[in-house]
Amino acid sequence: MTTPTLFPELVPPEVAKNAASGPVWIIDSEEVRFSLTFALSRNYNVIPFMTHDAFFDSVALDRPGCLITDIGTPELEDGLALQRELAALKSPISIIFLSNDDQVETAVEAMAGGAVDYLLKPVDPARLQHSVDRALALSNQKARKRRIYDLLNSFTPRERQIFEKLCRGLRNSEIAEQLYLSQRTVEVHRAHFSRKMNAKPVSALLYELCLANGDEIL
């Protein structure tokens, strides 16, 4: 199994907040797909799908992005079922639901399930763009957090011990003394998890953790 690594580049938080990116997928009737694709394609990479199956067959579900889909009608597929399936897969994809009716109970269920927004048709373009921006930002944040925790979970118990003490500012000699290890052993473990981190410094991972948790830096 390939060991997950940090993102190759780190960007300042003020840039990251304004540059959330990723595809925008649309699953709805032909008319809605056409109108939303036309409205959004100037600012986003829009990819329409006719069905849920086509979406699942074509999309990498572990990557960030925004899905706009109808909540579900007798003529259309069940949007809430799609939401539950993505949640079960722990996908970082954010969802914006559209509906022809103001169904309070359905809207509550959708939002409780993690939907970014629940919009009534016809959709206000400005409101939709705001929701898409927020959905992409949240999706990128979730994807970053998952990647970091996958990386941390790849550490051995001893590597995690040493990493945590490094995060507290301890030197190799101090870590060795506290864990009853030789300094050379500490250095070997550091070299092991440094390779897993793609040779990034510990501060880079801490920086990524702050961004993943939505913390302001500087």
C-alpha cells in the first residue's frame, strides 16, 4: 500500500481561502443540467451527469468537489440516498440540493446529513455561486484533513510518540531521555516518518493541520 504524503506545496491561508477549487458535478433533469452548466461554466469546471450511476462510475470519490443534485422526485433519483452512500464512503465531496418544493422535513434531513445548502428552483445565480464557493472550500478542507490523518495513521506507535514530542518543541536528546531510548534510535524513527512525510519538516504538517481544521494563521 502506498504511504500517503503531504501536499507537495503549501499555500498561504489567505490564498487558500480564496482559491478553493475542484470540479462541480450536476445531476438533474436535462433542462436544469443545461441551464446550470451554462450559468456556472464561466467560473468552474462543470461536469453534468444524467444519473447517479454515471456519476459513481466516472468520479474519483476520494477527491474534493461539489455535487449539485435534485433532492429527488418520482421522476428523478433519490438524492438523500446518494448523500448517504457518499457519507458511508467517507467522501469529501460536498453536496448542494435543489428542489421544486419547500419540503421542510426533507430539507432538515439533507442539512443534518451534511449538505452545504438546500435551494429551491428556479435557483438564484448569485446564491448558487456563493453556495458552490462554500461547498468547494469545505470539500477541500475535508480532503486535506483526511489526507493528513491517513498519513498520521501510517505512523508506528513509536513514530507517533516521537512526532508528538517534536510537536511540543523537544529536541532529540530530550525525547530520548523521556522515552528511555538512545538518541540514535530517535533519529532513526525520525528518518522513517520523515520519508512518509515526503521529507517535509514537522512544522509543515502542523501548518496543514491548522488549515484542515479551518484555523486562521497569522
